[in-house]
Amino acid sequence: MGKTDIKEGGMSKRRIGKPPLSAPGEYDPDEPYRLIAERTWQAQVVEIAQRFGWACYWTWNSRHSPKGWPDLVLLKPPRMIVAELKRQDGKVTTEQARTLAMLDNCVVSTHVWRPADIDAVIAALKDSIEKEA
């Protein structure tokens, strides 16, 4: 397998037109997280939230929805979290930043979570359990 091959599900996928994930002999701590697709990351966050008793909402297909709205709404009264999920190297759009800024001025917790933020996700979702005890 060459430098730009990625082994996924027993098959090799070429990263056509993309540089190698890291140069030989160099360590990039974000490298493993770059392989996680946003869909996979969302499924992981939803699973964690549900395990901690949160109700979860997401738009199934955002093509016909207004631009900029976050990916997830998580509810566990009295708390509400609105989260935009991104691939490790994903960028927040201007519309997303604008919507998150407006939500930040409301009584709601807003986040942009990436796969490397897994510990912060768990802490935010677990936090409600500790406050209830």
C-alpha cells in the first residue's frame, strides 16, 4: 500500500489529489481523527448522548433547510445543547458561525465538536448527571 492509501473495511482507498496524512517519521496527533467522516462522528455523538439519557434531534436531509443551522439539538431538561459537528479538518461556514453566534446569545449551550473533542463531548453530556445527583 502506498503513502496515500487508506485501509478501510478491508479495502484500500486512494486519497486522490491529497497529500499523505503525515510524512514518514513524523507524528501528527490529529491524523487518526481525520479518517472519521462527519456521518460517523454524528452517530458516535448521538450514541453517547442517548446513553446519558439525552433526547436527540437532527435534520435527516439539510438540502431543503435554511443554511447554517447546527447538526444536533440535544435535550435533557433543564439543559439544551446545540452542536455543529465537523470532520477534524472541517471548516465552519459563515452561515454556521452567524447562527452559532445568535444561539450563544440565548439560554442554550452551543458547541462545534470534532472527533478529537470526544472527551469534551462526554464531559458536556455527563455533566447533567453529576448536577442531578
